[in-house]
Amino acid sequence: MKCPFCSSQRDKVIDSRLSKDGLAIRRRRECLECRRRFTTYERVEEINLLVVKKDGRREPFDRNKIITGMLKACEKRPISVKIIENFVSEFERELQERGEREVESKEIGERVMKKLYELDEVAYVRFASVYRSFKDINQFMDELKELLREKESQKAKDKGQGEFRSKPTLELIKKGVE
């Protein structure tokens, strides 16, 4: 390792330990020429992931954008920041493990919507309304109806009754639109 003070390549490692985040090894070194000490970090080389936007532009993957979008959707909802951060970390790790250099923004958005659907219906609808850019109230209502259909179908399956068609909550929504 080259000394940052005298540029000598001769040094010795005095101490090695994991960094606070556990993603790097921190090494304290001493230059054998000028006797000054310096710190180096050893990290796994990660692939710089690019996001392909709808219009074809490419931009660097930014996990903070996903976290910010999810936090906005989950505002005043009982979803902890830790759950969101863990999801984003896991998702980012999966993308890195695939070894591909690019990911479509659509894949990211769909994955976030799927997770929000599992976590909280209100957060899901909030995110979907922005992500899908509904043209009018009818498109928005269609999404809500589909959400309710899936939830009621799941309730029926949980009760062992199979899928059913009685949807009183859907009828209330329809009346609200008319």
C-alpha cells in the first residue's frame, strides 16, 4: 500500500478489524520509511447498477430514492423505517447477486408495490397512485376494486370457503363513484 505522506510502498499492518457497518475491513498501517500511520479500508467490489427509466435514460441505482418513496407512501401508517430499510437492503443485495449491470425502473416499482401490498393497503394505494400515474378517477377506482377483490378472495380462502363473489364493500365504492 502506498503511503499517503511519503509515497513509499513499504508499510506494515498494525491493526485490522471490521468497520462499523460490517461491509469493510479497516486496517491501521504504519509506513516503514516515514513512520507515520494511516488507515485503509478493504471492500468487496460491487457492480455499479444502472436503472433504465421508461424513456430509455439510464441513471445510477439510488437506494435512497426507494426508501424516500416508500416512506412517503407509509407516512402516518404503522410501518417502521427499519422494515423499509431491510426490504431495500435485501432487494439491493438480490440485484447485486444477479450480476446484471442494468435493471428496469418498472421492475423496481413493481417490487416496491408488491412489498407495500403485503405491508399496508393504504401505503400500497398511495404508492400505486403515484407510480401508475392514473389518468382519471376511474383508473384509480379500478385499482381499488382489484385490491378489494384480492383481499376478499384471500379472506374466503383463509376461512376455507373458496372464492366468492359477494362484495358489499365494492358496492359501496361503486355507489361513491356514481
